[in-house]
Amino acid sequence: MTINRRNFLILISATVGYMTLGACQASEDNSSSSSTSSITTSTPKIETEIAQNTGVFQLTPLPYEYDALEPYIDAKTMQFHHDKHYAGYIKKLNTAIAKYPELQDKSAEDLLRNLNTLPEDIRNAVKNNGGGYVNHKMFWEIMTPNGGGQPEGKIANAIQESFSSFDDFKAQFNQAGLNRFGSGWAWLVLNKDGKLEITNTPNQDSPLLAGNYPIMGNDVWEHAYYLKYQNRRSDYLNAWWNVVNWPEINRRYETAIS
Ligand code: MN
């Protein structure tokens, strides 16, 4: 394999990124022990993550600790969800585009928006794993410790105008999550007509596939809630509002309408 300048830079940035992540994890995992033993115990983990993090799309750490969304979303769910499921989508997305250099400077969003122009042999892989990548990237960011409460900014007014009240909006959004049979997502999107709309999609289908912009979405795959809530998807949907990051959702809305 020849290493050109671009691949070399990606490799370096991935390595530096994971050295940083490794250092964070070492200090979180065991703050009372000496730094030497922390580094020793976390070495295998770092090597694994570097190995799957050398592609175009990068696995970045969560913007908060695994247990930061407790008691609404438990630490074990967040760890498996991020480190295994999300990492898996990224790895498979990188594999799908690896043999098409012309696709490697495109954003995942653009790949999804233009899915039908992609080589046929990777279309399904990009739909599933590109969707898994962008859906979860948004999902981590629209949640936050000490979140919840009322919407703020322009999205607050837009929700009021479109759904008559915040409570009505929440009820319709939860219903969209309950109505999705099997695995999928509940969404608030800005649709092609510039209107807010509640919808749901199966699997990892992104609203971008249909020309809609995802303002916020909740993951209703069992992997998102089963360890804590088992079959009680409704309880998960209700609890989720306590971790919603309204400033970030408002930022996405303002980006979408500008
Ligand atoms: Mn998920």
C-alpha cells in the first residue's frame, strides 16, 4: 500500500486524536491510581480504537462522560451505543467508500443527499452506515447533562406555531417513536417546503434521503434503551426529554432556515 500525503495526514490525526482520548479515559477510569498503571491498563483499548479509526470518517469521543445522562440513559447503554454500534457504522462506511477515492472528500450528509448517484454496489452500505454515522453524530450532540426543560430561541416559537403547544409537540413526537415498528428513529425535520414536520424512519434511514433536514431525532432501536427499559419504549421516550439539548437543537434549526 502506498501512503500518499492525504492518507498520511489522516493517519497522524487519527493517532493524535486517540492519544488524547486515551489520556482522558486513563484519567477517568482510575483517578486514584498512578498515571503509569492507568496507561498500562488502557493500552489494548487504545490500539483497538486506532485500528478502526484510520478511515475518512472518524470516531470522536462523546462530548460528555458515559454516565452523564444518568438516570435517564445509563452508562452501560451509552458505552455500548457509542463504542460498539456507532463505531461499527463508521468502520463500515469507511470500508464502503475505500475503493472510490472520488467520494472521500465528500461529507456523509452529501453522500446521503445524492445516494442515487453513487456506485450501485455501495449504495445500500452508505444508506445504512452513512445514516448510522450522521444520525448518531447528531444524537450525541442534541443530548446533554442537565438538559431538558423548555425549548429556547427561534425553535421555541416555531414549535409553538407548528404544533400549538410544546406538550402537543412532545406527545406527537413520542407517538412517532412508538409507531415505528422495529428499529428506527423519530424525527422533527424541516421539510422540503420549509415547514416543521414530525416523522419517523426505519433502520438508519436519514431524513436527508428524502430531502428533509433533521432538526432533532430520537433513536428507537432497542440498543438505545433495552438494558434499562427492556420492552418499555414509551418510558424511554418520556424520560428522554430530560436530556434534550435545546440550545444545540435551536442552533441546528437556525442553520437549517438560514
Ligand atoms: Mn443507535
